[in-house]
Amino acid sequence: MVLVAWCLPRRRDSVETVGAALVMAANGSGHRTIAAKLERPESTVRNWLRRARAGAERLRRAGVVAAHELDCSRGPMKPRATPLAEAVDALGCAARAAVLRLGLVGVSPWRIIAMVSHGELLAGLPAG
């Protein structure tokens, strides 16, 4: 099945909405504050953050690999306060590199990130 870039598997909200939550969490906001700002249920946002945190290392790695493949001159990523912050930073660097290298001007960074993460932005926890 092929999904459009704004869509995440089994999610009602757009990748931009989920991405906004991840950026806020990476900057220290809690799930209640994020849920209120995004007008989403607390349980939904808490689930997003749990999944993203569980998969943070995989996401960070995907972002680092994509950023370096798209920009060979890129130096090392700076350490961040949390694994989620490192993942969000690496994915953002990959999105920026894609815009510069591939000319994806005007494309949402989160749509690029959805492609870089193979639609698995929130695939951090096993089913069960």
C-alpha cells in the first residue's frame, strides 16, 4: 500500500500535527501542554510521544544517514538533551538537506521526514 506523504499509517492526524508535537516534546513540553496547544486528546499525544521516544534511536539513525547521504560535506550532529531531541534534530537536518539537494522548496519538512522514516515516525512500540 502506498500512502501520501502527509499520512502516517493508522493515524488520523497529519504528519505535520504529529511533528509539531514531537518538536514541542523535544523542547521540553509535556503531553498535557502539547495536547492543549494542538487541541488533541491527552491520551493521543501521550501515545505519540511514547512511540516516538521508544523509536528515537532508530529515527535518529535514519535522519543522520539521510542527512549525510544528501549532504556529504555535513559534519557530525550536535548532542541534544534527550534521545527524542536528537532524533527530531537529525530528521530536521535530513529534511533541510533534501530541500537543498533535491530542490523540494515548498514541501513541508514533516512530509520529507515521513518519507525519510519510511512512514514509521510512530512505530516505536511493538504491538501487544
